[in-house]
Amino acid sequence: MVARVTMRDVAQAVGVSPMTVSRALRDDETVSAKTRTRIKETASSLGYVYDISATAFRTQKSGFVAVTLPSINNANFAHTYRGLSEAMSPSGIQLLLGATNYEVAREENLIRQLLARNPEALVVTGGHHTDATRAMIQSRGLPVIEMWDLPKDPLGHSVGFSNADAMVPVVEHLAAQGRQKLAFVGASNGGDARGRERREGAVLAARRLGFPEIDLLDAGPAPVSMRQGAGLTQELGRDVARYDAIMCVSDPVAFGVLSECRRMGLSVPDDLAITGFGHFDVAAISHPRITTVDVSAERIGQNVAELLGRLFEGDMGPQRIDVGARLILGETG
Amino acid sequence: MVARVTMRDVAQAVGVSPMTVSRALRDDETVSAKTRTRIKETASSLGYVYDISATAFRTQKSGFVAVTLPSINNANFAHTYRGLSEAMSPSGIQLLLGATNYEVAREENLIRQLLARNPEALVVTGGHHTDATRAMIQSRGLPVIEMWDLPKDPLGHSVGFSNADAMVPVVEHLAAQGRQKLAFVGASNGGDARGRERREGAVLAARRLGFPEIDLLDAGPAPVSMRQGAGLTQELGRDVARYDAIMCVSDPVAFGVLSECRRMGLSVPDDLAITGFGHFDVAAISHPRITTVDVSAERIGQNVAELLGRLFEGDMGPQRIDVGARLILGETG
DNA sequence: CGGTAACATGTTATCGATAACAATTTGCAG
DNA sequence: CTGCAAATTGTTATCGATAACATGTTACCG
């Protein structure tokens, strides 16, 4: 392979200094229009390619924003990523993505790796981190946004909603239907912090509305999905009819429960109600449609991008953006 | 913010030269074990963070592999990404991800941006690219892998399967059931090249087995998903019963069609068969389970990672890895 | 105890672009 | 023309890590 073409080569060919080339290629107005076009033409004819590594090093600006998600194999997080990605695209800033698999220890490693790339900002999912992670982030003094949550003790900015509060309308809706015996299906381990908060929100709301203590059903380690929802329901068998309403930590889980119930010949919503969370496609398309909570995943991403834009403009105090959540009535309860 | 801690600072604190620190942190055996641990301890106590930008610049190796996917909001591509990502993780190489939204023009822009970051290899989905994209890639002389496809005229290496051939067992299976009038549901525009190949594979197989020409139904622009499958079926209404087998370009589409059919009171598979593609969770969990084709998305990612590992070891001629695809019988036909 | 191989550490120059400052050229009023 | 501000271009030093080469130190043999 031929040696790389650098600004020095372009400069030599045009007969100017490398500095002028640098300025010209960045469309610096102080370089005369004539020189600029000449430089650009020469650059492209020589096959010059801008070296972002060098710039990143010299300016200490990587042009990256680091993003961590629990999983990308989740339509909601993927939506958030897309919203963020599309909204960032015009700025030329690239996203450096990592998945934590719902494990804070993994998040710590991941963030360490990402920080080594000098990101200009850090976007993380949720408000639960190891102490080391918190220390690492804060000692860097870079803009941080926690999303999908509104932590009590935020690291910096946050864009999200209260997962606990979002369950209140669900429980109220079930109460209004006269449901008596509730259950909540979620993950066993502590990995899914947002799921845990939903569960706690449901428990508190149920207590407040005078329900007997609700049963907490364990669908396995996070991330729980269709398969676990279905698997749990199979294990329960017809005992599932003990309950007349099952709240699920997410729509896929709800869909798994729903499918298994129908396989057993149970009638939803007559025998029991099933609710999900997240307004996934599967909830809207399944027959019957699943009652769920819309959390506008894509808008979270867009809001994060918009906030990042403002943060790059100038420093500002900690922002807290609540995108809200709302009940979407389906046919399952 | 405090000034960044560099190797120089660590060196000073320990009382050695920066070079020794550099070696120690890379676990170079030539540094004595004692010195190494002392350096590492000091580094971590000073809060030293490795600066990849500097290394990337000095060594001209970015530590990146660039990856393009049509969409990350697709469980199969997400699986591939995860397989790739996990398998690459021990190497310390990071993935730089971009989504093309099923548009070759967008792919061109994206690849241009990604190449400016000096990736050490490029992994793209599919074998259809603009001429400019092909030129750009080939002039760089970096390892390229096309995945999810086995192009006739590959850019470099490929890891995937024949989307056309994968449809053959589906059509044969429907023939064996005595189905008569087939349809294929796919995207209208040319965006989804793999979907197009599946359609062509189905058409050819049907022709070979003596079926009358099969109907090609248009579910809208790629990516087609549950909603489009359901929408198309609603539009068709009871006319859908013209067919006794509907092959869908993917499982989500099939699920949309299935749900709508059941909403209309049609019996699947008695009135008509429905098949999907991709072995998504929804196919295995839905009731009835959807007959589909497994393409081991995660294994594609793992194979790509494994191939990358070998490519970094030493150059080799163009590799072509066929991961195959197999029919998964469900209850919908 | 001298000598040499094996081991351990240090020095110097450099990757390519650009900030900060310096110098030169141009344009135009007087 | 002269002079001086504005416009344009150039010079130098530098970001942090590391390859290549150089030097110092230890261990062990005869």
C-alpha cells in the first residue's frame, strides 16, 4: 500500500503551508476563496483523506458521544438509540455504543473502555451504578446524561420518566375493572433496575388502593422476554387462574404470558387481565391487543440529542427532563 | 477540571521513565514483575486513564472495526451484533456501529464517515452497494466482510447464507401439504435486498414445483414489520382467503398477518398456511407457533468475529462461510 | 573475580493536525 | 505615493504514547 497522503503533501503540491491547508479544509474564512478551492481540488485529486485520529489527538476532542444501553436486542432501547442517532447525525458526532447486559459490573468495565476514547459526553441508561463507575465519571468532568429514569441522586442531567409512577394508572385501571387478585411478573435478579421500580410502583399503588398484597412472580434473570413469560406461565399451569390480573414488566413478557394462557384455553380478559409495559409493536398487533404503557422511547433519544446540543453550546446546571408515560388501553384488561 | 493524568505523571511518581510505564501497562514481560505491579498500583491510585486517541494516532491503529447494519431495531441484526460484539470483546477492539436504514445511498455516506476513523476492518450487511461505496472500500485495502449474504461478486470475505436457497424447503413443505395458491409478502421498494432474494428464491422454487405463478404482495417500504403485515391483511380483508399459503419475508410480518387473520376469524393453518423467516422469538411464542426459517443470526456474528481474528493474524485469500439456514416447523403450516 | 549473556530500563524521534502567535501582503484613505 | 488597518499566510510548539535503538544491571560461569 502507498504511503498515506497528509496535509503536508497537499501543501507541498499547492505551494502553501500545511496550516493553510488545515484551515482551507475546515472552510476557515480567513483563507482566500481562490486558495481554498485550489487546495480542495488538489486534496481530492491526491486522494487525501482527513485523519480524524490526528485531529482527535491534537484537539483532545474525539467527536464521540459514548452511549450505554442494557441491551440492543430490545425494541425500545433500539428506538431510543435510533432517535438519538438520527438527531445527532447532522452534527457529525458519532455514537460509540456499548451494551451492559443489565449488569452494573459490566457497565463499569464498559464505561472504562469508552472513557479511554475521550468521548465528549456520556449517555447511560438508568441511575444505578457502582461506586467506581460514579467516581470514574465524575472525575472526568464531562457532560453526563442518565436516561430512561429520573434518579433521585443524578450524576448530571437526566431524560426519562418515573418507572414507579408509570405503573399507577395501570393499577388504577385494574381496580376500576374490579380485579381482585393481582400479580406482577418480573426479573429475579437485581439487574433490571427499571423493572424493579415498576414493580415497586405497582406494589405501592396496589397497597394504596386497598388491594391485598400482590404476588411477585419470578420469570428468571434479566432480561426477561417472551420465552420467560411463556415459560413461567407453563410452570404455573392452570394455577395462573388464581389471579385475575397479571401485570408484566414488559410487553414481550406479557405476550408470552398471553400466548400460554390462550394455549391453555383461558380467556383473556374474561378469566384474567394481562398488562405489559413499553408499547412494543407486539402489544399493538397481537390478538387481543395488550394493554400497556407508552414511554416514547424514540422521543427519549431525541430529547437526549437535543440536550446534548445545548450542552455543547454552553455549560448549564443539571437538567431534568420528564418525558412522561401514559396508559394505552388494549383488549387484555 | 484537573489536568489529565498522563504516563509522564505516573512515571514521575514511580521514578521511572514514561517508556517503562507504557511497557508495564501493556504487560510487557521485559518489565520486571515488581516494577510492573508498582506502576499499575500508582497508575490506578492517580486515576490514570489510558488515552486511546494518543495510541491510535501514534500506532496508526484505531482499535475499531466498523459495522453497518440495515437497522438495529430488528432482533436478528441485534443478535448478530451481539454475537459479534461479545466475541470481539476480549480483543479490546471496539465496534463502531452505523445503520443504513436499508438505503444504499445512506450506506455510502455512513461508510465514508466510518472510514475517516481508520477502522482496522469493515463489516457490512449484504452484498449490494453503490459503485462509489465499492470504490471507496477497495481503495482502502482494509479487510472487508459482507455478512447475511453470499454475494456472487464479493468485496472481500463473506459470512452468510443464500437467502434464495433458504426459501426452497419452505415451498417444498407447502407443496407437500397440498397447498395450491401461494403468495409472498414483502417490501415494495428495492431497499431490502435480502428480502428480494427470498422472494426470488420462492418464485423459482414454486415454478420448479409446478405451482401457478405466485402472487407478490406489497406491504410497503422496507423495513416491513408487524404493523405492515397486519395493515396489508386488513386491506385485503377476506380476500386473503384466495390464498391457501402466505409466505412472509420475516416473522414479524407473518405475525402481523396471522393476528389479522385470526381477528377476521380465519383458521390458521386450516384455511391458510402462514410462514415467516428468521426464527424470531415471536414465531416460537405466538399461538399458533409460526413455521419459519432459522438463520442463526448470532452465529453469523460469532463467525464474523472469528474470521476477523484470523484476518488480523495474517492475510488470507477471500473466505466464504456458509452458515446455512433450516426450516423450523411451527403450527401455522 | 572477570566476562558475557540475559534481563531491565532509558533516550530520542515521531505519528498528523492545529492553537497561538508572528509575519507578510493587500487595499485604500488621505 | 505613504501609511496603516485588514486580510491572508506562515512558524513553532505541542497533544500522549511508543518503535527503534541505546544503555545500564544482574546473574552466573569458569
